[in-house]
Amino acid sequence: MTGLNDEKESARQREYIEKCREIIAERSEKSGRPLSAIVCTFGCQMNERDSEKIMGSLMEMGYERALSEEDADIIIYNTCTVRENADKRLYGRLGVCKAYKQKNKDMLIALCGCMMQEEHVVDKIRKSYPYVDVLFGTHNIFKFPELLYTRLTGNSQIIDIWKDTDEIVEDLPTRRKYSFKTGINIMYGCDNFCSYCIVPYVRGRERSRDPKEIIREAEKAAADGVVEVMLLGQNVNSYGKGLDTKVTFAELLSEIAKVDGIGRVRFMTSHPKDLSPELIQVIAENKKIARHIHLPLQSGSDRILKDMNRHYTKEQYIKLALKIREEIPDVSITSDIIVGFPGETAADVDDTIDVIEQVRFDGAFTFEYSPRTGTPAAKMKQLDKAFVQENFDRVLSTVQRISKEQAGRFEGRVMEVLIEGEDEKDASRYTGRISQNNVVHFPKMGFSLGDFVNVSLDECMGFYYNSKTASGCLTDALC
Ligand code: 5AD
Ligand code: SF4
């Protein structure tokens, strides 16, 4: 499907929102209570952002936010398929939903996200979960109002999945989960085809958004009170390819940091093969850009990296990470690591552990390799589970030891914290994050959510800090 024009398509979908609104109002009057909706998100920050868009449409239609799935009149599961356990979780939840539907006959269930881009998943839902009402994919999220309207005015299961798209339709309502921070998509899809990864198949080819549109979105968010933005893409370092305007990710990042009212800019995710010296320099010179780089290593073995199709060696990765540490003082480097990729030996895992020790990751997600149907690695000979578990434990304990040691390095310093919520264990305290992304708990002292404050990091508790004092706003423009 091509030739869709963002404005025209957005206007069309807004008409469907209006039509749904009338139906929801009628149903609500009949049942004598407002109808409510919940969007449950699995997986990454890109899905989180898509869910905010879906929630935006639902709220414009007149739904209120439901507190639990059981209470909701519509549940949307925004799915992830990067590893197999995410798939299993969805099927478990759908089983429970059947009982909810028996209690509330008008309740609707919609599924979207990466899992829906897989044919075998859609077949299974069609056969085994006929009570699911709407299925749509990653390329046509913007069509949700139209699909919901079709379901509300008919009675059969609606399935609309596109194989790919070159369109970007953005101008639809959105409801941010937090009033003071948000994600902004700067690109969609991925062209890297790492041999273990399903993302390029379910999210399609890489497409960058026009920088002017991105800046406009950041300005609008800032005008609404957002003070921290996270620029999102599967591989932000290759931003700009295929655009008429020549622009690099580093240039975009420094433009976003100039937006009035934005106090902190984060980004996710970087591919080591494309991270430029220009980007390191821009971060080093600009205090508004978070001192945090998530730099997935995946493996420290050259042979495995080659089979993974990652396009860098162990040595190149270490060199890059140490250069980042040298040029950006206090930077935090986090990573993703896969253990158990086909053919991985104990010596390959030793190489991975060696990188963790040399780079000293501030944190790392460690995953057991999970074969995904349709990817090259799924066809390779798989390893023995007990052997993988043993290696996984070795990697995990190294990551935990090093990141705990790393966390302690800011103890006793006063650092800028963005207040993100109430401390779950103590209502007299707040929880926030420093630029490096570490969590800090501290007394409320009259501050508000979304404030930037100076906090003394008195005591490192392993992975977070406890503080006795918070003192005054740092970012003048925001006080
Ligand atoms: N098995 C295990 N981990 C995976 N990841 C991606 N695909 C797989 C897979 N098949 C991990 C990578 C990636 C993160 C988002 O998920 O480490 O960086
Ligand atoms: Fe998957 Fe590799 Fe693309 Fe990341 S860069 S989304 S791991 S294919």
C-alpha cells in the first residue's frame, strides 16, 4: 500500500474516531457508566510509544483508562516477539480473557504489535482464539480507529495485517503515560538483519522521519510540559539514510537538545557499527544529552559476532566503548548480551566475559538465545540447554558484579535528578533518575513530578541510591 498522504489519512481516521465516539456514548448510556480501556504493552520502548498512540485514540473516542484488564470494556495487547517467552505470555493472558468476556459480553479484545506480523501467530489466533475481536500489525497502527469502527458495527473478527509499508502516518491523537517525559520515534524498521533477530521481518525496512517533523513533535511535547524526550529507533545511528535533507543522528540530537523546555534528551538503541565520532563529540559537549549510551554487544567472540552478522569485532567494540568512556566523563554504558547462540563454545563465552570486564558495563540485559522462526540462526544446530544455562549463569554473575561496582562510583556526589514518581515503598519520598539512568530515592521536600533537582547520592544500595536531601531546581527555565 503506497501513496497514503499523512494529513489525508489522519483526517480520515479522525472521522472514524468521531463515529466510534457516538457508539461508545450510546453504549455507555445504556450501561449507566463510562466505558473503560486498557492497553497492555509487551517488549520495547517503541511498543510503549505505539501504545500511547492507541490510548490517545481510545480516549478521544470517550473511553476512560481502566485500572485492570478485568474491569476494562476493551483490552488491547501490544505484543512483542523478540524472544519466545513474550509469545507464551500473550497466550496465557488470552486464556484468562475468555472468562472476562463471559462476564461482560460487550467486552472487546484487540491484538497488535510484532507478533501479529507472523503468519503462524495469526493462524493460531484465528483457530484457537475466535473471541479476539480485532488483529492489526505494526505497519497500520494508525488504522486502529477504522478497524475498531468496523468491529463495533459488525460481528466478525477483523484481521488487517500489512506485509510492509513505506508510509509514516503520525498525526493522530496520543495520550502520554507520563506528563513530563515521552518517546519520539525518529525512524521505523531495521535493515541490519542480525541473524538471530526477527525485528527486520516484523517491523519492515528502515524509514527515517523528516527532521522538521521530529523537531515539531519535540516542541509540541515541550509546550505540553514534557521535559525529557527519548529518541527512538532500532538503530538510531543510521538515522537520515534515504531522506532528501542530508542530516545525521548527531545533528538531529543537538537540534532536539536546543528545544526550549526540554531539559534532558535520551536515545535508544545504538548499533556499535554505526556510532560516529561526531555523535560522541555532540554528547560530550552538550550537558542536556544524557550521559548514557545503550550499546548492545550481543557477543564478545569474533566468530559468533560474524555468524550473528553484527559487522564488528571484539577489539573494535572495546576500542569504541573505551573511547566513549574517555571522551564523555561519567558516562554510563549499558548493553544487551545473548548467551547460547548456535555454535557458541565455552571459549566464546569467555570472550564475552572478557569484554564485560574490560568495558565495565554499568548494566546489561542478558538473554538466552531464543530461536525465531524465519531467521537464519533458527535453522542452525541448536545448543544443549544445560550447557547454555551454565554459560548464562557465568555471564549474569559477571554482569551483576561489575554493574554493582560501577553503580557505587557516584556515591557521595550531588547530581541532577528528574523526579519520575513516588517511591513505591515510602509515600514521603520520590523516585527519580540521574542522567546516567540510575534510580535514586529521596525525600519529597516540596518538589513535584517532572522537576529537575539536585540530589546528594548518599548511599548506593547496589543498583539504586538512597538520599537524605534534595536541594532546589537545577534547570532554571523549568522552575
Ligand atoms: N534471542 C535472544 N535475544 C534476542 N534479542 C533479539 N533477538 C533475540 C533472540 N532471538 C535481544 C538482543 C537485542 C534485544 C532487544 O533483544 O540482545 O539487542
Ligand atoms: Fe534486531 Fe539487529 Fe536490527 Fe537490533 S540491529 S533490531 S538486533 S536486526
